[in-house]
Amino acid sequence: MRHVALAALLLSPVLAKAGVIYQITVRSVDQTNMAPDSPAAPAPTPVVREYFVEDGKVRAGGAHAKTVFLFKDQTVYVIDHPARTVRVLKRVTLRQVAAHYADVVKQLEEAAARAPPEERAEALRKVADMREMSDRMRQPVIHEYRVTVRSESVDGHACRIWEEHEKDAKRLEICVAPASELPGGAEILNGMKTLAQFRQGSMVAIGVDFGLSEWWPEFASLEGVPLLVREFKFDSMISELTLTGVRQGVPSASLLNLPDGYQVEDGPDYVQWYMR
């Protein structure tokens, strides 16, 4: 069915603009001592997502996905096809969220200064709690990247292995291909930069959650597209991601537009969205 949908896109008469379609497959491995003891335990089913990128805009979800995420114009659109609804999440970039918390701290400080003496201690406690949360939002996580001499091939494309360390522990192996040597590589890279603006954007982009930090400024130093990502825990691999099936020159048609006839609603509130 995926090939039929892709063929329909390729034959679409809307050819003025064209983007790139690719797939990301995340496979759980869990070679740690936390893995199930029984060798008969069924292997987890790989999670496969189809992506479309064009001009820095990203669609996560293929033609038959029940839920589709659109990332564009610093807004996230969550399209629920069974419910025929679109949830619009605004003010959802890391920069916007950090600015929001800074504003809240300022408002609480002003309220504490006006509070009666018997209420001031509690007001100051709320200021301290919110300031701590605001500071944590802006606290970067240090990622150290080390290039290796190892090379691999993913979907016929050669890539070089980098290792990512946090606090002297290896967390990731990333096989990087130069964007210029991958069809649509520059477009894919641009789309990943868009996703990096959002909290958990790294989870959407490459299947790894870097928390509340902007991971792209360091990841960009790899100067390429991650075709394979292995995640490690306790020195053992727990998951593996591959980027495959790149198709360049796919017409956008309505892939980046909201569907007609769907109910458009705000929310959920972005703080609730981030604290899930």
C-alpha cells in the first residue's frame, strides 16, 4: 500500500514544488541485563514512520497513518484522521517556552513584592520554584562527539560512525552520511533543523529523546544526515534506528496542508503537552 500511495504522489499533476519522502524505523534491542530472561519472549515490533520534508517543513506520518504531525511556522499541527480533528499547538518551540517561563517568574516576583507580609513567604517560594524550572529549561546537556574509523552502509549509502558520550558514558553511535552524497540530503537536514526547535524534536527526528536541551547545535558539527542511530544504556545497545527509502522529487500536493472539513481546535495547553 505504501508503494501505491508513493506512486500516486509521484504521478500527481502538482509539480511546482517537490520534496523528499523517507522512512525511519526504530527497532528495540535491549541487550542489557534488564532484557526478558525467556528466550521465547516475542521480539518487539519495529516502529516505522514515513516522513515528508520540503522547505524546512516536516510531516511525520504517511498516507495511512491515523495520526499525523505537521511542523511548520513554529507551530505543531496534530491531525487525528479517525476523529477528523486538528489540534493546533502554538508557542511550542524551546525558545518560546523558555521565554514564557521567564515572563512567569517576573510576574510572580512582582506579585510577591505586593503580597501582605503573612503571604510573602509562600509567594517567594513559588518564585523560587518557577525560577528553578525556568533555569532547568535553559540548562544545556553536554554531548561529546567522537569520530571513529568505522564505516557502514545503510540502504546502499556509505556512512561514518560517530560516538556520542555524556559524562564519560557512551550513549549513541551515529552513522553519518554527507548530505551532498544522499539524494535529498540537504532537504532532510533542513527538516531536522526545524524539528530541533521543539522540545522532544530529537525524538521525532531520530528516535532519541535529548530532554529539554537543544541538541542540534552540537549535532550539526557532524555535518551530515544520520542514517543509523544506536542507543546504549549500561554499555549495552537498547535500540537501533535506520533512515531508508529516500525518494526525491515528490510533489507536495496537500501533504503539508490541513485537511478540509476537519474541526480545528487549540491545544491541549502547551504546558500540559510538554509535561506529559
